[in-house]
Amino acid sequence: MNIAQFSLKSLILELRYPHAFRLWDSAGAIWTNATRRWPALTLRDAVPNQTRFTLGNKAEIGIHIDRAFVNVGASRVILDDFVPFCLFIVETAIPLLEIDTFTRVGFKSTFVKEYKTMDDAVNDFHSTGMTKQIGGKCFGIEGKSDSPSVTIRVEGEYLGCATTLLVRRRTTRLDVQVIGDDDFEPVTKEHLELVYDCDYFTKGEMAVGQLKASQWIEDAMHVIRRDSNVILGG
Amino acid sequence: MNSSSANIVNLEEFRATRAADSPADAPQGVVREIADIPSERRGRGVDFTRFYPLGEIQASRIAEPIKLLHESVERIEQAIESRRENDPVGSDDYIQQVMALLPELFVWGQSMGDGFSAVVLATFHCLRNAAGALSERQLLELRNGLKKLSIAPYIDFEAALDIQEAYEGVGLEPDAKEVIELSEFIEQGEGIR
């Protein structure tokens, strides 16, 4: 199994910083700028300590007093859909917040492989060799591992990476709120997935002038894809 | 008796975009190269390429300008050393080598940002406008400017102006000679009017 068999479903950039009290002065300027770039942005939260907007069901941008994030999700995400939002945060919002240092820069990518049966997903999970398959009676229970997961955290002096591999059953349900409306039926969809999730992050303080978001994200993505065989077994 | 109430803040809604803070949050296996970083090793003085997943390798687009910056800082330090040893000719030789590196560094400004270009250009004009040998204080300021850039090359234009001000503070001229002449001409014109 290798990374090419997975679809990239979600990308998140999270920047943490010491309390940015300028948020109370600059929130209006930041979001006016953002809505000029992306007119379809919709306000979700606006309270003193946090502001959050969404763009359809594809993107979410949040600026809080101690962190900012961009979250992009779709059936198949590409970096070009994600990077413009990150550049907006780093090049437009951060200077307005007058932040000097980031305490943590994190980039989380989630790759998913879909299956028809749970057994296939569990078998592929065990084929990676990350954990052994337990057979027979265990803990007094005659059964089998249903949703196994394993997380490996690797940390260096300045960078770290937390990787999770798990099998999950995800159910989505679309409800129809109008009683008596025959036009639409509630829809339920079940996904059986093997999820490879990688959170790449910095350790220690990083000066704002040290981060070029596009470069850092490209580097992180390159490393995540290159070294995925360590987890997925190649 | 006083009664008190507290708002319950729901943290779950932003857990999705918040990464695990500590190994205790989830992991089943932990590999640590270094468990804890001493506080004195954290901070803004760290070579910034250490924070980049590909580091300072050829595949990374930041490698070349950083190499040039380090080389420039090294040459200025050698110029300072020569000056301290009463060798003004040797000191000037090193400064001429810095002059040769700066145009190439300026080319990288397009991918590095406005702040980067502004500092490189200001440094170039300081050296070009210098009438005679630079003092040790001026050399130290130039070294500090380029060193700041090598630590944080993606500085914004405002931060670059701070470095230019520091150059001016020790008697350097970070603007192009033509610009200085033009501004003097305009000032004279206003005086006549």
C-alpha cells in the first residue's frame, strides 16, 4: 500500500502565537479585506476572542486571540486551493495583529482510502505492520478488532510530526427540516475508511519574518508524501 | 449567601482544527530525538532553515539566498577583524567582495519579499555612497542588518525600514545617490519659491 492509493481530503494550517490583543482593533479590517477577495465568505462566529468565516462547505478561516487557522476539505484537495487562504493569514492578517513570533506552526494533512467492507480496511491496516492482528479470544471477548488505530509521534529539536493511521466508519446524514415536504428525502451515507493523518509542526518560537507560508507548506507536504512509506509499508 | 454562576465553554467545536498538544492526547507510540528543548535554545536567534522540513538543502528554494547572506555576513566580520588589526586595505577588500554579492542577493528579493529587497538595496547603497573607509560602528551595523535578514528573511517592509533607520543612525546613506540629489534639488526649489 502506498500514498498514491489515498485521496487527500483535508488540509489545515494552524498558527499559534502569544495573545494578539490587536484582534480587538483589527478584526474589521482583516475581514473586510478577506470578503473583498472572497465575496462568498460567510460569517460564522464573531465574539471578542475569535472570529470565524466559511466559504461554502470547502473552506474555513478562523482568527482567534491566540491562534489562526485555515481548513480546506473536499473529496480531492489540491495545494492550490489551500495556499491562497494561508497567504492571506500570514501576509495580511498577521501584520495587522502585530505579532512578532509564532509559538507553533502546524500543518495537518488527512489522506483517506475508501473501502466496501470493514474487513478489507482492517486487513489493509494490519498489512502495514504497525500493529499485530489479534486473533481468538482476547480480554475474555471472542471478537475481532473493529476500528484499530495507531499514532506515532516523532520529534526533533525544531520540528515534530504526529502521524495517525486508523480505520473508521463515518456516517453522514442530511436531514429534511420541513415536516410534510415530499420533495426531499433524508439521506444517510456510510463511509468505511482507512485514514492516514499527518500533523507536521514546529517546536519553539519562530519569528514571523522566518515564515514563508507557501514554501513551508510545500516542504512539509513533500516530506509527508516522501516518508509516508514508513507508516503505510510502501 | 452569595450565588455564583459560570459559563461553560464548549471546546469541542474547535478541536477539529486544533492539533494534539501533548503526547498524552492520543499516541500509542512515541519516538523522541530530544525530549525537551532547554528554554535558552528556543527563540528568534535560531537559524530559520531549521524550522523548514527540507532545511537548507538544494531542493529548497531558500538555500541559495541564505548561503549568499551567510557569506556576506562572514565577509563583513572579516572586514571588521582586519580593521581592528589596522589593515584598512584588507578590510576594504572584504567589503568589495560583499558589494559583488549584493546584486545577486537582490535578484532573490523577488521570491523572498519586499522587506528582503529593501534591506539588500539599502546595504548596497550604504557601501556605494560611503566616502572613504567605513568605521567599525558602521561595519557592525551593516553586519547586524544582514544578520537580521539571515535569521528572518521574510520580514515585512516596515521591519526593513527599521534596519534602514539603524543604518542612518551611524551616518550611513541607505538611499541611492540619485534619490538624495533629487530630494535636495526639490528642497532647494521649494526654498526659491
